[in-house]
Amino acid sequence: MEYQGDRDQARTLRALSREFGTASARRSGDLKTARVMSVTSGKGGVGKTVCVANLALVLARQGYRVLVIDADLGLANIDLYFGLNPKFNLNHFFAGEKELKEILVQAPEGIMILPAGSGVQKYTRLDSSQKINLMEGLDLLHDRFDLVLIDTEAGISENVTYFNVAAQDILVVTTPEPTAISDAYALMKLLSTRFHEKRFKLIVNSVSSENEALDVYHKLTLVSSRFIDISIDFLGAIPLDKRFTDSVRRQKTLVELYPKTKSCQAFANLVENLDLKSEKQAPKGSQQFFWKRLLSLGETG
């Protein structure tokens, strides 16, 4: 059965190939581009956006130029985690009213945010032209950032699969709750069987111990090894901490408010495990953010 989303993705690929396929001239060997990571989950309520906000702050404090894209285009809230009140958002970009650079807002530590709108259903399912426009818009920002974190919406909608396929790294957030584990597996299975994604990085949130997190990891790797051909890397665990609720209420990250806690150290460990020092980046395919730049990098190798 062919799905509408598959047809949209196919049209996107063809359009990108036409536009970029003949424009991939060799460039200098020192060319670099931003590394794009999606942070995603099979269900809501697992702390995905909390992870994005705190990871962004740790990365910024380590000297990385960080862009956070709020890809929950119907129920956006990443700006609230930083205490921001943006005047414009991605809805204005998709409507053709603003360029991406005009809706960028600055968060603490120099983090830049591309905020999304909330309560508008119109953009909860991007069409092919909107996806291409977003790719082109981001490509114009390629030299402003080292890392891009995409905060996807929860679930398995077309927008979720699009943003995950367009990223280089897919970070899946879950908790030890059985339904969260099951939904995380379902998301990875969908991305594997329909979009040929084979590598995932796992973050287990709200754990009582490292062993509990490893138990979740082992459950997911066991079932995936039996039924789907994917690789899951254990990126790390975030301990259960009531102070997260306080940080959300105060619209500040936990890393800002409680820098000496185990939870804060856990985010630092996640960053260490991301292997950000790797220089070689290979595009997964033509439907990927900064694809033109990545193609040029591949050619210089």
C-alpha cells in the first residue's frame, strides 16, 4: 500500500535531486556544516522537550553554536522552557510572510530558537513544497551553527517521520513506563521499515537507577534484534528529579537552576557520549537538512 506521506516524500526527493544534483561542485577540504539531531519520542509526557532544552544549554556552554527547531507545529512550547515570548514563528515562514532569519530568537547562552506556532492545525502536516522551502531556508543558515536540535512532536505523524529522516542523528527519548517503551519501539520500527533508518540513540528519562535504564535498553535491543534490523546505541539516562517540574514552572532549564545536581551531570554525560568530535559526516540521502553542504563534504573526501 502506498501512503500519501510516502508520495510526498518521493516528490520531495525528486525535487531536491533536480535542484541540487547538478550544483554539487567540489569545494575546499576545510568545508564544514552543522550536525543535525532530532530528539523524538513515541508518546508524549516522557520529557523530550526538557531534554532538548537542557542539552542545548550544556552544548552552548561547551562553546557550540546551537540552533533549536521547535518541530511540534501544532502544540509548540520550546520557547516557554526558556522564558521567551517570540513575536513570529514558523507559521509566518510557511505562510511566506517571514524568512527564517527573521523569526530566530535568542535564548540563554546564545542559543537560537526557531519557534513554532501553537493551536494552528494548518501546518501540522507539511506538504512537499513546504518541506523543500524549509530545507532551503535552513541551508542559508548553514554557517551560523555547529549543532541543530530538532524537537519533534510525539508519535508517528508524517511531520515526525519527516524531521527524523531529515536529521543525521535520531535521539529517541523514553521512560521505564511499559507504554513509553512500546511506543518508542513502534516509532523506531516505523522509521526502519518505511524510511530505512537503521541507527538510533536512546535516552532513558526519569529512572531510579542506571540499572533501570539499562534494563529498558536491553528490552528494546532484544525485541528489535528479533523483529527489525536496527542498531540502538545507549546514549545515557536522566534520573527522576522533582526539580524538573520546578524548572518548567520557572521557565528556566534545570542546568541553569541546579547546576550541581546529578541530573545536570547526566546531561553533561549525554553530550560526552554524542561523539561530537567526529569530523566525517556522510549524508543519509537527499532528503536531509544541509544536504547540499553534506554532499560537498562527501565529494571532498
